[in-house]
Amino acid sequence: MMKKAICTVAAMVFLSTISCTERSDPGSSEMSRDAVVSQGTALAQGQAVPYGGYPFKEGMDLARKTGRPVVLYFFTTWCGYCRAMDKMVFYDGQVIEELRDRFVYIRIDTEGTGIIRYKNHQLRPSELALMMGVQGFPTTVYLDKNQAPVTRIPGFIQKNMFLDLLGYIGDECYNKNVSFDHYTRGSVACRKGGGR
């Protein structure tokens, strides 16, 4: 039943997302990389927000210590949908609060040059992305509190859908035989205390 719930989540979100598989036109009207970095830095200096995310090792260590689920966000600097998701989703106060309070948020620039250690492997960010099944950008991978993959969502995710996914994953509804569809319609409660 858990596989069915996870497949339902992936299918529903896949149908509502868009992703970059080619480089976006640098002259587009979307937010520039410098503006994204500048805004992210300003937010991070002004308040304790997860926008910039944790470095991979520190984030995974924190997740182990706290028992929190992990949000791995795979992006590239040239992806227009990645920049749009930064601007429209990750700068949102509700998203920031939910990520800060209930998850460990890790951003991975797949064109980065560092080495990531994951499950006895030493990987470049692009190799980790392949290991996680990333085929386009952005892609968000959700890991449970034991750091096992729950689902992978390719493409741009609207803010409300992203918040629903955070609630569904954070409340472990996939382990309670609650479909994502039932969760988003509010027809089945799975959060401790009864509400969605």
C-alpha cells in the first residue's frame, strides 16, 4: 500500500510540474542568478531561514541527530524553472517556516565540483543526482527520517503543492495508507492530533 501511495504522489505531482532539461535563455525575463543569490543572502542574514540550505554532510548529520526528514533540492544555475522556484516557493514565509521547523533542507548544485560522501560512495553532485534518479531540473527528492527515499518530484512545484507535499511527507502519511489525493482533499486526516 505504501508503494501505491508513493506512486500516487509522484504521478499527481509529475502531471502538475514543469522542468528544465535544456539551458534556459540567459536573456529571459526570469530572475537573474545574481538576484537570487543576493536575495538568498539577505534573507539568510536577516533571519534563520533554510533558503540557502545545509551543506550535504552537515545536513545529513543533522537529520540523523534530530530524526527529521530531508528535502534534497537539485538545481543548476542556468535553469529558469529553478530560479522561478527559488523566487516563488523558497522565499515564501510558509515554506521557510515549514522547512525550518520540520525538515532538513539541502540544496545541491549539480554542476558543483565538491565531493559528496553518501552511503559509502564518494560522488560529485552530478553523480549523486544520477543516483537519486534526477533527469531534469529542478528535482526535489524527499527522504524519510531514516534517510530512505520517499519520492522524487521532477520540475517546478507550485507553492501550495509544495506545502502539501511537505505536510504529507512530514506527517508520514505514506506510511499510514493515506493517498496523496485524499490528503490534499482533506478527506482523510493523518497528522497527529487529527488535522491536516
